[in-house]
Amino acid sequence: MTAADFVWRDAGRTVIFRGGLIAEAPQVLAGYGFGGFELFSTARARADAPGLAAAAAAIHDVAPGPVANAAAALLGEVGGELPLVALGGGRVIDAAKAVASLRGLEVATVATTMSGAEMTNLHALPEGHAPARGRLRPALVLADPEAMTSAPEPDLRASSMDALAHGADSLYTPFA
């Protein structure tokens, strides 16, 4: 670990921030109880994490578009016994949180953008569905700075603005 690396535990969640973490993701996930999992991701994100894709019991591609629609499309595909791991940006992470909250599953994230979705319990739900245990935050967040800044520059700029908006908004929410 370098001086910039850290592990943060807060309210039932663990956040690990370390360079190169994406390459170690299967082992780190297993060490935190995510040895078997179903993966939510995109082809772009999986190309940068072949070990994570290989370790998944099932892979679910998250479609473009609104999170509620993406989650609705995947709800029937998830087995319902294994936890979910989201590898991707905000839409992928939010879709995994939505499906996990509806199925009563745990979720871990490996962010590939700086949207901040991995840090919140905010996500859209498919129409007509209510969460089994309430909205949830990921139990485990793997934050690899290289992976989080891997998107093409226009997407990276948008993701950075999303993260900035989440930070500003957090000062004024009911839980501030």
C-alpha cells in the first residue's frame, strides 16, 4: 500500500481505495464474502477486467438508457442466491443496487467512472416494484483510481461533474 491507499469501514460497508485493485478484484471480493457472484457490467468494462469476468458465476450486460429500465430488464435473469458485483459506471452500479434491493441481495462495486454511485443508496427502481429491504448501499466498494479514470475523456468529464454534483447535493439532503 502507498500513502494514498486506504480502507474505510463505515456503517456496514467497506471501501478499499488502491491502485491496481481491479486486477486483484476476484481475490479481494472473495476475502470479503463475495467468492461466488453474478456480475453486472458492460463489454467496455469487462475488457479491462478479464479476471473479474472469468470469476463470475453469471454475467449480465446492463443496457444503455434509464436505470429503471435496465434494472427491469435484468430482474428476471438474476438467480437470486448469489450476491451481485457491479463493474462499471453509475448506470451499471445503480442497476445492480436496484436489482439487489428488490431481491434482498448484497452488492459490491468496482467503479470504472467517478460518478459516486458506489457510495450512495440512491437508485431508480423499475415501475411497480418496492425494495425487499429498502434501498441499499454497496456492502463493499473496490475503488481503483486507474479504473475509475479509464473512460474516454468526454465520458470522464461527465462522470466527474456527476461526482461533483453528488458532493454538493450531499450538503443539503435530509441526511446531511
